[in-house]
Amino acid sequence: MRVKALIFDFGFTLFSFENPSIEKYFDCFNRGLLKSLDILKQEKIIEEKEIDNFIKIFNRKRNTFFKSSLKTKEEFPTTLLFKSALTALKERGYIIKVENVKEEFIENLAEIYHSCEEEEWKPYKETKSTLESLSKSSDLKIGLISNHPNHKTIKNVLKNNEMKQYFDAIVTSAKFGKRKPNPDIFFHTLKKMGLNKDAAKDCMMVGDEAADAVGAFRAGMQLILKEREYEFPFEREINLPNLIKIKSINEVLNYIK
């Protein structure tokens, strides 16, 4: 088939997180939270004596939101997490100077919170050259879909690695509100690239896990599965017809006509 669009997943497809583990992810989040708290104290939004209670509320809500997102496939962005934690703290009688909490400020907190994680994402050595080669095809659209709770984080990583310019559409669950494998996020990405649902059959999704595979299948797209070097807990086995498997991202060039 003539491929009209190629849509990539972000993590472990185009970018690697070195030595990933639950402990390492939480270390990134905890360090990012401390950096965010420094800003909240500097802006006199919360006082030092309120910090421990804020951290407890924040972590509890983070766990609740995460479990809900896995169950419902709805996204709970990091901005909402900060808003909810600050609101809960105020409702418990703590003094919160809400007049200093503007939308732009909350977005900045979310970006700072993910900054430590952001530093850990590194492109595979073949990623940039592959995207550059694909971009030379004038009739091929290139998109990206990521299940991530903060849109700016993904854009920052792409920009910092000089790859943002290769994409016709960059979609995150944070901005769209739904997560893969919900097919709506795939159709939304196609629309942003100027394609309709009927074009899905002529498009390929390149990903590394079940959310990519199931979502692409539901949307009527072909899947290219990039086999990951790491095994994650509770992974679902992927059994789909005509499944294409690759070990390196540059192998996608073999399937573009």
C-alpha cells in the first residue's frame, strides 16, 4: 500500500529512558516536585509549615489519577493535579494565596515537575536520521502520539533534540484528554495532519506496547511494533494479524513506498 502517514509513539519508540524502573520514575517525580515546591514558596503561595501536607495530598491524588487513567483511558494532566492539590489544601483550612495562582503559573509548575524526567529521555541513535529521511518524502505526513500528562514536556524534548520540525502533528493525551488505545486520539491526529478517518487504512502506527497496537487496530491502521529491550510489568501480549516487528527504528524505511 502507499503509506499516507506514519505516526510514532514517543517513549521507547523514538526515545529511550535509560535503565527504567518504577523507582527511577518516582525519583524523577519527587525531585521535580521539590523544585515545584520551591517556586510555590518563593511566590508565597504556600508556607514552609504547609509543605508536608501538600506533598501527602499531591502524592495521594497522583496515585488516584494514575489508576483512574489506566482504567478509564481518560487523561488527568499534571496541571489538574497541581490545581486539585492546592484546592484540597485550602479546603482543609490552610492559607493559600490563590490570587497568585494563574493558569500560566500552573503550567510552569507542571513543566518544572517533569523537568527531571525530561532530562532522562534520550533519542535512539537512529531516530533523527530516520525522521530526516522520512521528511524528504513530500507526500508523507509524520505524526506523534504520546500518553503523557504534560504536553509541554514532549515538545521540549523534541525541540531540545532538534526534532520538532519533522512532525506535522504532535498530540499528547494531556492536551487531547484521552489516552491510547482509545481510537479517538488516533483519528484526532489524522485530522491534524489533514487526513480523515477513511485514510486510516493507508496509515501506519509505530509503537512499542499494547496501547499502540490495540489503538492502531481499532482505528483501522497498520501497526509496526518496535521490540523493546526492556520488559515492563503487567505487559499484555500482542497478537494482531499482519503484525510487523522491527528491532531498530530505521527499519520503518523498508515499509514506506
